[in-house]
Amino acid sequence: MEMKPAVASLAALAHEGRLAAFRLLVQAGPMGLAAGEVARRLDVLPNTLSASLSVLSHAGLIASRRAGRSVIYTADYDAMRELLAFLMEDCCAGKPEICAPLAAAASGACSTGREMNPAQ
Amino acid sequence: MEMKPAVASLAALAHEGRLAAFRLLVQAGPMGLAAGEVARRLDVLPNTLSASLSVLSHAGLIASRRAGRSVIYTADYDAMRELLAFLMEDCCAGKPEICAPLAAAASGACSTGREMNPAQ
DNA sequence: TCCATATTTCGACGATACAAGAAACCACCG
DNA sequence: CGGTGGTTTCTTGTATCGTCGAAATATGGA
């Protein structure tokens, strides 16, 4: 990944409402959530949420598809992976013992199969 | 990690100059780099870089110590780990096969021992 | 076609962030 | 004590971002 899109992704996430929406979609999994459902769970106005999702979408962090009257948004796990890899690129000056915990945190976040929190 | 400090960290990184500085420190390892050395490698004015490092420092992403006339900055790998864990928290709705690549990317970034890029 | 639901776009205001010059500050050395 | 290199703080002009009300668009059903 290059610098510009990485900055765009980070800028998209550097906002309380957008970060909450993104994490909700990350936690929701590949099935995604309807825009209205996200707005309801986060308790934000639909137009405000739409603006947030638009920013995340332009940054490539989420994707959308139409399903009837609803628009379903899903996290782009591949983009997320690229962003994390970019942050850690060539890290630690060849001292794996420094960044081993980083990798451990990454694998620990999802492999434990914690319960989903619907109310967020 | 909670929402507020996570947003602050992401906002600190959502800037081309600051992101470049942070990645340089991440790649430099625990020994860190002097502020002037960072400014020289990134070709930015000292005062501009100082402002960038100040933002990163306030976000908790880097730490500083004085060494003679220079100030040495180092990446805070623990803060970095917390931020990545926060982004991936409870991800994938219990589908480890989705986020396994995320963990793989994390461990691949540093365990391969690539060479440092001094010019970056 | 007409209506209700779901979502996006538009317009405008207030707030915040950025870059750079100038000056101040700190630590070492003669 | 004065000078120099290294770094930070201050100030200012400019630009960008975020939110919300109101209106527009898209879809499905009676």
C-alpha cells in the first residue's frame, strides 16, 4: 500500500462516528448491515451516517450493495489487512521479539470467538 | 482501548508527514531516532516536524528522551498494539477464516527480517 | 399511479487543522 | 560568559471538515 491511500483510510477512521460505524461493520462480518440498522444502533441521524459511510466507502474501507429498499454495507477486510500491514511494514529494525506481541494481538482479536455485542 | 484515545491516535496518523515520521520510528526500532535526523530523512522543516512529533506524542504513539542536545523519539509499540487490537476487536462475527489473513499480515510484517530503508 | 420506507444530496454555518516565519529555549563547548 | 547547534513555542493566514435541516432520489406495495 502507498502513502496517500493509507492517509485517506486513517483520516476516514479518525472520527468517532465513522470509527464506530466501521467497527460495527467489522464485527458484523461478511453479511454486513443495512445503513438504517447502523444508524439505529449508533443513534445518529440517517443523513449524518450516510456522510460517514460515504467517507469510509471512498477510502475503500467498506463496500455497499443494494438489497431491496435497503443498502447493505460490509467491511472490506482486505483493505483493512493492507492498512495494518502498511503500518507495521519493516518494523522493529529486525527485532522480531519487539513486534511479536503485535502479531499476537492481531490473531487474538478474532480467534477467540467472543460474542457479538448487538447494542454496541 | 476506548474510543476517544483510538480516534486521537488515528487522527495523529491521518497526515502524510506524521504518518511518515511514525513509520520511520517504527522501522527504526527501540533505539529510536533524533528529531533532527527524522527531519533530515523526511526533508521537512524542523519546526513543522516538531509539531508533527508533538501530535504523535500527545496521542501516545511515540515517546521521547533527551540525549545531550538531541531529543530521541521512539515508537511506542505497546500503544500501536492496543490500537490495532481495538480496530480488530470482536471482528468477523465469529468467523476466524475471515480475519486469519489479518493476523497473518501482522506476523509477516516483521518476522521476515527485511532490510531497513534508511532513505525512505 | 400514489404512498410509505430507505437512503442520499444540497446548502450553509461554525469549528478545527495546517504550514511557515520568527523568536525563544536548552545543552554543550571554548 | 558568549557562541553554536538542536529543538520547541508563538502567531497568523488559509483551507478543510462536520453537522444538521430540507429536499431529492430510489424501491416496493396497494
